[in-house]
Amino acid sequence: MKYSLFWCLTLFASVLLIPSAQARIDIVPQKIIIENRERGGEFTILNLIDQESTFRISLLNFEQNQDGVYKKLDTPLNPAFDPDKIVRFTPKQFTLPPGGKQKIRLSLRKPAELPPGEYRFHVKAMQFAQKDDLKRDPNAKSVQLVMNTGITIPVIVRHGETSVSAKLGNPKIVPATQTETKKPELHMPVNREGNASAIGMLQVFWQPTGEQPRRIGRITNLNVFTDIASRNIKLPLTEAPQGSGTLRIRFLNKDGRIYDEISVEQ
């Protein structure tokens, strides 16, 4: 047994995994919101590498937890809305030249008795590795590891009457010596109410006494989905507020309107 293990380890050590040319793919926009009276949407796939690539569009279901982490589900997030039965893509698989782009049409066929509310699924665009990506040097003990590359974005479908409000909880500044990022961080909850998601931007400003305010932190794509009523934020800051002044935090929706804003004097 020891002899076999030795040779397995020796063989593994003799195989050098050389990274392939990094596949690059993008989706525009980064989030799709389909409002009540809309029956579909569009997004564009971008091939950002210098070779022809084949892509395939698929559906995934994810659940968000209070720390903003996603867990993949084997079933729809809401049993009333099964995207595999409701959603169609045109085209679903295609090939793009170097630097090419493809517009994808997403269409919905909502169930007749679908309850009012918000529903969500994710779209995944997979870029397949090309056959000529996998090469082996016959004179060297090495192989090239080639992987398919994908990118995923959320799709939000609103049906009937929906509403949402959001409130910022008590903020806490955590020093860099106590964070994993080794930067000062803002820790705070963002609380959501209603049957829709709170989506927007979080901004943090610091204004020392007698000076102009300056932005010290920002989350450009903050989602508090309907899965959760509160999300815990850990935002790295460019500096820790020092001395006297005002810390101002605001959460804006995607249209630039303020969900909530708080100021803390210190």
C-alpha cells in the first residue's frame, strides 16, 4: 500500500498543470429586472478573447443568506414560478468570433394564477473550451488544464403589485487590525420590508469637522433579495474616520432615490 501511494504521489508531482489562455466572457447588463407588464427582456454576451468561442445559456436557482452568500438550489426558489417551464431563450447556443457579441432574447409565459410578488432565477452563460486549447508536448511530462468558463447574473421578475422599503441599522467601524481584508470596515445590517427586493448602491462619506465630505466606501451593486429580511454588510473603507466629524451612510435604489440615510456624529 505504501509502495502504491509513493508512485501515485510521484506521478502527480511529475504532471505540471499549465494554465491555458484565460477565457473571458461578459454579460450586459449585470442584472435584469422585468417589470409587471413586461413579458421578457434582453441581454448581450461578449466574447472578450481573440479566438472563436461557443456559448450556451442555461438557468440556475440560488438562495441568498444574510451575509449575501448564495446557495445553489436543485428546485425553484418559489414553487409557484418554475423558470424551466416559464422561461425561453433565443438563441440558446451559439458561436462568436473573436471580440464578437450576441444579443439574447428572454421571453416569459407566466402561469395564469401566478400570485403577485417578485420571482428570481439566474442566467448562466457558459463559454466552452475549444478543442485546440488542449495541447500536450510529447517530449515533456506536462499537460494543459483547460476549463469551461461561465458567468451568472440574476433575473428579477415582478408580477402584480410590489413594494419595498429599506432601513439602515446601527453602523460599526471595525479597525483594520480586526478584519480579514486588513482594511477598516463598516459593519451594519440593511433591513428590507415588502414583497420586492431592495436593489441599489450603498455610499459612505466621512466629513471631518471644518472640512468637505469625502467618500470612503461604496457598494455599487447591493442586493437584499426577498429571500431575506436583513443583510449583514461588511464594507472595506479607504480610511477609518479619525477625530471629530460626521459619518454619513446612504442607500439609494437603482433610480437614484434614497431608501434610507443616516448620519453619525463623533
